[in-house]
Amino acid sequence: MENEEFGEFVDALVESFLPSLSMLGNYEERKIGRNEYDWGLISTIQVTDGILPFETGICHRDYSDNVIVVESYQTKEEASSGHEKWVRTMTSDSLPDVLQDCCNAKISQLHLKIRGESFIYPRISKEPAAS
């Protein structure tokens, strides 16, 4: 990582971390939708560290132990519709082969700029989907 990239990394880290502090302890206020399953969860919330103010994250054991931010939205209405779309997608009989992080967080945008690619999570298990 060159000096300029390192400086951008530090700036993005600070810009992502400090607003994140304001999100502590108020999940219920920011929640648009949350569905829990035996395989993980789907959560759509308002965020302060993103390019867009709402995002849907999926934690699914067949892809990753981490939350993958799969889509971001400009409005609460778009976020609500997007959440329902992801619930349908992730509870269908045929799961996607991959989930791709949409890089909504500023730190993810920097990763995208430096590496030239977003985080892609291939489906590990090919067992039939279970809701």
C-alpha cells in the first residue's frame, strides 16, 4: 500500500468508525426488517457509515460467518421492499451461487478502489435450501 493509499485508508477508517459509534445501542430504532432462521439472519437497517443510508445484510452459514451487505438503498421504502426481496431470495428452494458485498460502507469503498473488486462469497454448501 502506497502512502497516498494508506492516507485514504486511515481517512476512510476514521470516517467509518466515528459515525458507527452513534449506531451503538439503537438497533431497534434503525431496524427496517429482521428475519432469523436456523441458518442465520437477514437484517435491513438505517446506517450512518454508508454511501446510502439503508442497507440489507445477510448472515448465512452457507456463505460466510460474517454479515454480507448485499444491497443498499436511498429511502426507507426502497429498503423495506429490498428486505422483502432478500427474504424471498434466501428462503427459496434455489439459493444464489454467490453473494456479493455491495460495498456501501466507506471503508468497503476504499477496499474496492485499492483492490479493484468487491467481496464475493461463493455458496459453500450445495444442500437444498431450508427456511
